[in-house]
Amino acid sequence: MSTTEHASRGKLLAPRVPARTHSPPLWAVRGEISRHTYLAFALAGLIVPLLAWWALARSGFANPTFLPGPGAVVQRLASWWTDDGLAQDIGISVYRVVGGWALSAVIALPLGLLIGTFRPVQAMLEPLTDFIRYMPAVAFIPLVMLWIGIDEGSKIAIIFIGTFFQMVLMIAENVRAVPIAQIEAAQTMGATREELVRLVIFPSSKPAILDTLRITMGWAWTYLVVAELVAANSGLGYAILKAQRYLQTDRIFGGILLIGLIGLLIDQAFRLVHRLCFGKWMTRR
Amino acid sequence: MNFLSSKISIGRVSKYFGRGSAQIRALADIELDVQENEFVTLVGASGCGKSTLLRILGGLETIDEGAVRVDGQPIEGPGVERAMVFQHYSLYPWLTVRENIQFSRRLKTNRRDQTESTVEVASGRADALLRSMGLTHVEHSYPNQLSGGMQQRVAIARALQGRPSILLMDEPFGALDAQTREVMHDLILHVHGLEKTTIVFVTHDVEEAIYLGHRVVLMAPRPGRIDTIYDVPLPARRDPDMKLSPAFIALKREILARIRETSGMKTDLDMLEQLTRTAV
């Protein structure tokens, strides 16, 4: 009783120390924790491995040729940026990944919608897609080189092969997850098939599809190094591969960390778009 | 009852699910006539086909034998004169309450003869429904921000927007808590009085079926069939106190006993009885 009193008075009057509430137990099963606690744990999760890495590199226990410290990696990144065209490497890699992913998305979106909506399309395409998606994308490299050549198209093609088939199936699944009651309600209001897809199925599955696009973007990045195996002479993946030849482990570390960082940034951008587009109606009371 | 004057007439309707040895008779020789402005409730144990029958009326399921006529015309798929209210998940979460209610305006069927005045009428209709359903203050909210009871009111308002002559309700209050359900009962009775619609209402709650219905149709499973039709011996104007009247309780007892007899759960009951006997 007294806490509500405090709270309501606190709202009306000038800033005042909020009444101390009982904080929930930290290790409760599926328990909620405050934003501050969350951030503290998140930071610890990042800093602890970084410190461990630094300590291991400093200890002299590991040969610095094979395990460079964080300082060496940062230095390498700096010189890569100033002398070795890191910006260009990042640019071309982003171009290839986003290109391959976008090409996948453009084709997978309508196909996934059709597979998830119409049984005959599902029967015709889903087993086939399921079959192809188990084929290793790397194994397609020789074919891609023969068919497309060794320019940008081939790198985009590898990333496309790596993401497309998963993406189609996931989008079809997102579409199938639309509650049947939403569809039938529209039918009883006189919606045509085309209207069902355009006015119900697509808008209803949009948030899930955006999540699929975000997740497959992550997978597209994992295919970058593979794609840049194909007669590349630029890009982050290529740089990593080349660094192996010159024993530049610091560059390998830097390249891997950069790919992770770029992936994380893109992922956060997707989440932001998701919140902006759908947050308004998806949040429960 | 006269075939021609019935609002809905269901004649010897059968429906099968599955093929070969796995085939089951979901509905067997269903005969039922529903009069204009009547409120009919369907109850029965699970698997008795009550929802299937309702979905047939809604045009969402086809029949294998027999005939279903609405106003003397055979049913061919869904139609705007037969609106349907589902148990849940039928609202469009990306649309506001008002947009949900006016969803049908986005469809070609209703746009074809749309003039400025019909648009005005439609939006006036939405206003009136928002008012009578107590939704005016949340018209710009999204469904996820509403309680379950409010969401069902939106679903009912949306179904009524097109002035259907028949309202088909498939356990619309099944997911609501008991208090909210009682409020919804009086609301739907009010709507029925106001709109002069014919209502076919599926439920597994016998009390709900008696309180709302002019007639209670008891269905039985394996095969899905109509077992008994009860006339509800209550005045047309219902009020919650009637749920405690002797006539109400007697009918409830009769129907519950009959459901138990027809549900095929008899073996379970026998087993339970045996268990209690051995326990002692």
C-alpha cells in the first residue's frame, strides 16, 4: 500500500528518490532482470573473453605468430586502413554479400509466398528445394566458375546458392504460420484469392519474413570467405585467405572480427527497422 | 417446419473426412431448419461435428450429400450475407480496431458499387457499431493492446459491419474468462434484438447454449449427428437471474446427462468408477 502511495506522489512532485522495491531474484527461471543488470552482464560477456585473450597473448604461453594480442590486431587494422585499402575491402565484401542476399530475397519472397499459400506449388517446389539445400555451396564453385566466369557475378552467385534455398523454405514457413482464422475471416467477408494474399497473408507474415531476411543476411556473411575463394583479388575474405600465406595472423584476426562487427551492425539495423515498422502493433499491453 | 419459409434449411447433409478405411463420417443425415431471426445454439461432445456444420453454413466446407439452402438458395462458398465470428486469432493485428471493422471496404466485392454516400453510410455504420460495442475509446488501438473480451467485440462488430442476415459464431467466447463471458452473453443478446439477425452459435458450454438459444441443438459424435433438439422454456427476453430458475436448471441437467450418454466417454466413466472402488 505504501509503495503505491510513494509512486503516485513521486509522479506528481519534483524528482525524488524512487521507493526501493524488492529486486527479483537474479537466477529465477526465466526471471526478468532490470535493463542495468542486463547491460552489465552483456558487457561482462564481451570484456571477459577480451581480457582472457589479452592475458593469454601477454603470458608468453602462446607464440605471438599464431596468437597475436589485441593490441597487435588493432595496429594491423589501422595500417590496413591507411596503407592497404581496408575501406575498399570492406566495400567490395559488403557489395557481394548484400548483392547475393538481395538477389535471393527478390526471388525467394514471391516463391515463398506461393509455396506457403498453394499446396500444388508446395508439392512441386518444396521437396526439390529441401534436396538442393543439403548440397554444399562450396561444391558449386567449379560449376559457377565454368558457367559465370571469375568476375563479380560468380562471387554473388556463391552467396546466392548459400542463402537462397534456406530463405525460400523459411519464408514459406512464415507464410504458413498465418493463423487460418485470419484467412477464413477474410473469405467470409468476400475476399478473392488475390486479395487474401495481398491484404491478409502478406501483411500478416511481414514481421516474420523480415526476421527471416535478417537471419539469412547473417548466413550470407558466413559464405563470404568461400565466395572470395573464387579468383578474388580484394575483399575481407580474400584478405583473410591471403594473410594465411604470409603468416599474418593479426590480419586474420582483424578480418574475422570486422566481419563479425559488420554483421552485428546490420543485424541491429534490421532489428531497428522491425521495431519501427511493426513495434506499434506487435507489442502487447 | 415449412421448407420454403425457413431462413436456413439443412436437408440430409452428410460429410466425410479421410479416405478408405480411415474414412470417418463427420456428419450423418443432418436435418435442421432455422427460422428468420431465430437464435439456435449447437452443443455436443467434441467430435460431434458442430463446428463442421457451422463451417458448412459459412461456405468454408463442402458437403458430400444432401442440400443446404439459405433463403431457398444453395450455398456456394462464403458470402457476405453469412458473417462468421471465430474463437480467436481472426483479427488483423496490423490494423487498428476501426480498420479491422471496416476491413471489408478494402475488398472488391464491396467496392464495386461504392459511391461517396455508401462510403459515408459504411463509416456511419462503423461508428454505430463502435458505440454499441463499447469500443469508441479504443478505435485507434491495435488488437494486441486489447483484452480478450474486447478483441471478440471487435470481431463481432466486424462481422456485423456488412449487415449480414445470418451470424455464424464458432465458440466465440470459448477463450474468455467466466465474468467476461457473462457480459458478452448480454451483449450478443442485445445485438440479436437490435440487428434482427439469425444466429447459429456453436459452444461446448451448456449453460451458454441455454441462456442464449431459442432452441438448443444437441449433437452426438461417431457419426456426427443431431441427437435432440430442445426448445428453451424461457421468456424471449433473457436476464442473468434466469440461470438459477428451476426450468433452466432442469434443462441443463437433462442436456448434460444426454451429452454424457452420447459422448462415448462411458468407458472412461466406468474406469473411474472401478478405480474409486478399488481405492476403497
